[in-house]
Amino acid sequence: MKKTSKFRNYPKEDQTRIDVLNHWFENKREIDGVPSKLWRVHDKYYDLTDFIEKHPGGKIWIEKNKGTDITELFESHHIEIEKAKIILKKYFVKDAEIQRNSKYTFHRNGFYSSLRARVLPIYRAASKTAPNSTHVTLYSWFCCMVVFLCLGLQSSQISCFLIAGFFGALTINVAHNFFHKADNFHMRLFDISLMSSTRWRQTHAMSHHTFPNTCLDLEVTQFEPFAYLMPKKTSFGYSLFSTCILPILLSVTTTINLKLSISSRFLNLLHFTLSMKIGCSFFIIFHFTMSFSFAFLSLPGIHHNTVNYYEGHESRKDTDWGLLQVDTIVDRWFTASENTSHAIAVSAFGDHTLHHLFPTVDGAILKSFIPAYKKTLLDFGINYKQSNCLYDWLEFLKILFATKQEMKQK
């Protein structure tokens, strides 16, 4: 693969490692070149040891990233960036002697900083009156799931488990939004999928959100060697194999991490006194339906689209981090307006580019950012990309069969 992305050093590939998450952090520490007891933000080193317990967002964000460059995480997770910088200055140690491994920038007049300055007044006004509609949506889907599970257990009707699985997928879709916020109980509803919300907080928020469609995106590399979502020379037969095995992977995506998610998770230790027949029906029908629905809504199109940027493509000369998010995402057309139902948007990964740009901002508030976002795109001469679910899947299949030349950014 021609390395045309914005990294000076690349992580080591080791597909024999089962614990890919810890391997990712080990790689990140090595390629970032940050002293093991410090944290890097831009061109300065900080010792955040005494701040770990004080961090409003929870200590995992600082603990897990010790010895790494956290510039992108710091910038994207603090919409009130000036307040965060004041606190950060207290922990300054020294200037960095080497360049950052990541070449992505946050210049004051760049796309991301300009957009953040434009939406900040909107955020401050909206956050005072914003309804708890995301919470209401989350627990509405959860209650629907429980109701249909109870009906299924009482009647043994397969249709009830199918419907419950779909509502379960909507539940974990909405719950994923809470990964990016301060420690909270709401994100634990994601654990009904048998995946760990704590683990996903790292693979999704710290890896995928920060570096989408690059070598540091675990949600791209996790399917290898079964399916390659980045430009790579593979045969037609291998691409066909990837297409055939993908539905199986989608159907078990919420169960393959069962062993990792069992540890000390209360929701996974519940004792079900069910007959073997009902127990198997519960697991196979409910979890497979939930798993496939979750993957069907989340995986294709939004990031995996032939018009999106991937590692190995010819990239923009402008290295603004916000443009990386814009170039790797296609928004869904039914969420492209501030008048779209928030329940639909937050359940189907709507307003996805804005969600990547401002992950800590509640979806109910993100809606009000849309006019400012479109205006900023216009100012920088960038087209607003959107698509529908059917087109998303067609594009996703093209990715599996595409050659390097066919996957050039359009």
C-alpha cells in the first residue's frame, strides 16, 4: 500500500495477536515517541498523573493514553477548548523535541477551529434548554425490547424475538453515543449486546473516531484478514470470499467478544432459568437479529463508500483534522436537516459527520449545528455528501471488490 496518509510512522501489523486493543495502544506508544510517563498535546509534554482522578470525563481517557500523543482527542472532546487549555497549562513539563507522528493540524483559521468557533455560541445557548430526548429515545427502545422479549418468552413466538432483536439494535445504537461523555450508566445498556462498553469506548472513541479510515482505525482493521476495507491488492476470488463471509461476521459481531465482556459485568452475570429450547431461541434469534441489525445500520456506506478517503488514497494538501472527518464520512439523507426527528437520527447514526467532529455534544444539540456546518463547508469550498441505506450497501460491496485505482477519492 502506498503510504500517502498523514503519519510519519506506521503501526506494526500482527494478525496473530488476539488482544488487538492492547496491541493498538502498544503500537501507538511506540510510533508517537512520547516519554512513557507523560502525555503529548501539540508540541508540548504534560504530566497528567495528578489530574487522572480529577478529570470530569473519567480517568480511563487519561490512563489508557499515557505515553501517547492525545492532541486529536484533546481538541475534539473539548468544545470549550479555551477552558480546557487553561487547566492543561498547569501540568506542563517541557516542549517536545520531535515532530508529532500525526500530521493533522488544528490551525486557528483552519476548517475545524473555524467551525468550532461558529457553533460554540449555539452550543452554549442550546445546552441550557436542550431536552433529554436522547435519554428518552434510549430507554424507549430498551423498554420495547424488554416487552417483546417477555412476550416471546411467554408465547415462544419467533416473531417476538425478531422484533426484540431489532429494538435491541436500536438500543445499542443510541447507547453508543454515551461512550464519549463523562462516565455514566446509560452507556452500560450497550452491554446487552454481550460486547463491553468499556472496550468499545476505547476501540470506537479513542481509535475509530480519532483516525477514521486509516491504519489507526480499529473498526477498519478488525475485519482483516477476512475482509480488507482499505486499498489492498487482493484477488477477485478473495473479494468474493469476503462478500460471502461478511453476513456471517455481521450476524455474530455482538457475540465474538463475549469472553472479553464477561469480566465483572453485572448485566452479563444475570442467571436465566429457562428451558434449553427457549434459551437457545433467545440467544440465536434475539442476539443474531440484534447483531445483524446493528451492523446493517452502522457498517456500510457512512464510512465505507467509494467517494470517501482511505489510507493509501491521494489526500488533500490541507492537513486539517476536521477535513479528515469530512472526507471519510457520507451523511444519510434523511438526517440532513435540522428538522429531522432526533429519535431517527440518533438511532440510525444520523448527523454522523457532526458526531465525529463534536463527539461529546448530545445529538439533540448537534441538530442545531447543521446550518453552521453547511455554511462552513461552503466557505471552504467543500461539497456536502449524503446518501441512502440502499446506496450505502451497494457502495460497501464495491469497496470489497475495488482495486486501488478504483478507490481513488472522487
